[in-house]
Amino acid sequence: MEIGIGIIVGILVGGVIAYFGVQAWLKNINKSKIEEANKQADLLLQSAKLDVKKLEDEASIKASKLIDNAERKNEQIKQQKITEARDKFQKLRSEFESEKTKHIVEMKDLEILVVSKETELKQKQESFQAKVDQLEQQKTELANQETEIAGVRENLEKQLKIVAKKREELDLANEIRIKELESIAKLTEQQAKEQLIEAIKAKAETEAMAYVKESINEAKLTASKEAKKIVIQTIQRQCAEYTIENTVSVFNLESDEMKGQIIGREGRNIRALEAATGAEIVVDDTPEAIVISSFDPIRREVARLSLKKLVADGRIHPARIEEVVAKTRKQLDEQIIEIGERTVIDLDIHGLNPALVRMVGRMRYRSSYGQNLLKHSIETANLCAIMAAELGLNPKQTKMAKRAGLLHDIGKVAEEETELSHAILGMQLCEKHGEHAIICNAVGAHHDEVEMTNIISPIVQACDAISGARPGARREILESYLKRIGELEELAMGYDGVQKAFAMQAGRELRVIVESEKVTDQYADDLSFMIAEKIQAEMQYPGQVRVTVIREKRATAFAR
């Protein structure tokens, strides 16, 4: 037992000693390994330092190379930019020089214009001064004449006093002579006076007849001259107002700055407006005003209203112009219907077909021999009603007469083209839209083209003549002018490929708009020549007519 315990204790002691021995051995081994690891770490650190220094040297070399390359590229870019800047400067300098030369030329032209204006003004001043001097001279002469007249008047008064004195002496001597004659002729004074009066009367009648005959002959010689003078004065007083009223509208502007926007760049806005409306837009030196010229009043009104909308909106370009003109045409059509409805209401005419009401509204924008067609028709209607009442017709016939008077010229505003006269065409339109046979006959017979079948027809004919024959109602020249303008446009529309034709400048220019798909540029040249030749061969016109063919290609696409 004790031996076993001793063995166990010995084993335990031996284990403890072995443990501590192993620990000491391990510490020696670890210390040597740590020293060896530190040596290796030092070697690695030195090697790393060498590598880092080597990399730093290589990086420094590469960096210096990159800096050199960057400096070389920077210098190249700098030289390139300098060259580009020099070229741009030279270009701008040349443009500036050209603009400067252009402005110098313009300034010289303006200087020449100013000099000419100054010369013209100087001439006008000299002319005015000459007239003033002449007026002063005339005043001086008039004063001298007044002085001479005063002297003559004074001399005349003296002579009158002498004559009065002589007359008294003559009367006294005459009385003595009469008494002597009575004693010699054995006649009293009264008898001698009667014989003398008879003799003087016979002589005076002869002389008076001769004087009257001479006056009549003189009047015949001067009547033609005086009549021509009166006619010329009448034309001079009425011509300007008549032309403006029937062919020209004036559109007022708030300022002249709007004229540039209306014209547009290179004139594209004004060309688009003229092409869309068919009216000529005249932009001249008239302050704050633009003139719209066209023989067709509806075209003028469309152009005027479109310009008004465009100026108020401020957006003026070709696409906007076409949009506004289309809307304006639509609104004008509505306005025409409203004018027709208001007219038939004012005249107390009921049951008129809407198509005829619209035609009555269209009369507002038509004229007949210079007389507004709507005013003429209203005037004729009222005259028909008055005349029918004066003739003792019943109220129903009086209303029919008024209705026929309003519709008698309805054929002049028909939209379809026809060879029929306006009376026959108007009769057919009335028949088509359900008017009474009496009214249809009155419309067709007011120019004796059909036989009259009722009392209303001669009333309408007479009242039409009365309205047209009153002083200042009509002017024959306008009808022939409008007919010539219309024929000019119809002639151009007869060619294939022609889309629109507008007569402008009082018929001195014809603008023809063709379809680009059907007409080539070469054919456009030939077309203008052919139209000009046909106008020259078939029409009579004063001066010359310029034919302009416009071919415009449009490309349209939609982005969705």
C-alpha cells in the first residue's frame, strides 16, 4: 500500500518536474524562433524599403514623363486655339469690314437722299418765296389801282355834277323847243310822245330779237365747254371717294413698328397673307396705316379682320396666318347670315328660305354700278311697298311687292358660275327655294327678259329703275371694271394645275398659285407666258398686266 502510494507520488512529482522542464524547453525554442522571425522581418522590411524606393523612383520618372507629355499636348492645344482664335478674329474682322462698307454705302445713299431732299426743299422754299413776292407785288398793284379808282371816282363825281347842270340847261332848252315844234307841227306833246314811243318800241323789238338770237348763238358755242367743265369738276370731287369706298380698305395700326412684323422676314408673312386672302396688302410710308386693296369686298373684309386678330395676338407667321384666315372666313360667313336675318326682320318679311337669307347677307359685300347691292335692294323693296299701297293693292299684294323688290337682284350673288343673266338666274333660285310664282315672275321680268304676268312685275321694274336712276346712285364704270377683273381670274383658272388666281393692283397684276404636284418649275415659266399671251389676245385692258406664277412645295409630317 505504502509502496503504491510512493509510486503514485513519485509519478506525480516526476510529471510535475517533466512539465516544468518541457515548459522551459519550449520557452527556449520559442525565444529562438522569435529572434529568427525578427531577423527575417528586418530583412523583409529592408527589402520592402528598397522596393518602395525603387517604385518611388520609377513613379517619379513616369510622372516626369507624363508631365512632359501633358506640357507638350497643352502647348499644342494652346497653339491650335491661338490659330483658331486668329482665324475667327480674321473672319469677324472681314465680316465687320464688309458690314462697315455696307453701312458706309447706305450712309452715302442716305446722304445723297438727304441732299436731294434739301435741294427739293430749297427749291420749294424759293418757289414759295417767289409766290410771296408775287403776292406782295400784286398787293402793291392793287393799292395803286385803288388809288387810281379813287381819283377816277372823284373825277366822275365832278363830271356828274357838270352833267346834271347840263341836263337842267338841256331840259329848259327842250321845253322851249317842244313849244316851237308844237306850233310848227300842230301836234301836242302827248301825241308826239305816243308817235315817238311807237317808233322806239318797234326799233327796240327788232334790236331785242337780234340780241336774243345773238345770245342764243353764244350760249350754244359756250354750252359744250361749260358742260365739260362741270363734268370734270364732278369727277374730280367724286373720284377719290368712290375708288376708296369700292376697292380699298385702310387698316390702322397703333405704331409703325408692327409693319415689320406684318411683312415678316424676307416678306414671307405678307406673301402668305396675300396668298391666303387674295387681297393686296400695301405697306407704304403712310403713318400707322396699311392699305388693303381688292375689287372683291369679301376678300378685303377677310384680310382686314385677319390682320386685326393677328396684330392683337402678336403671333404672326405663315402657319398662324392660314389658321386665322380660315377662322375669319368662317366667322364672316356667320356674319353674312346674321346680316341677312336682320334685313328680313327689319323689312318684316317672313318665311324666307335660309339659302335666300344667306344670299341677302352676301349683298352687303357686293355692288352694282357703284351702288351697294343690299342698300339698293332694301330701297327697291320699300319703294315697291309704297307704290303698291299708292296703287290701292291689298296688304297681301303689298307684302309680295316688298318681297319681290328685296329679291329682284338675288341672281347677282349666286355662288355657282353660269351664263344666264342675273334676272333669269334669280328667278330660278326663287323657284328652287319655294317662292310664290308671282315673285318669281317679278324677279325674272324686271329687265323684260320674260313676259310679265301680274301687277307686281311692273312695280318691281319701275322701283328698280327709280333706285338706280336717282342722282349719285350708280356709276357705270365700276361694273365694267369688276367684270374685267373677274374675267382675268377666270382666264387663269382655265389652265390645268392652277389652284388659285388673284387679280391685284386694279388688274395690273395677276398672281397665279399652282399645285406643286402637277406643275414643274419649267412648266410654271411656260404657264406664265401662255397666260400672258392669252390675256393679250382675248382681253382689252389699259397699260400692261404682269402675270406671276407661284409654285410652293409643302412637306407635312406628324409626330405622335
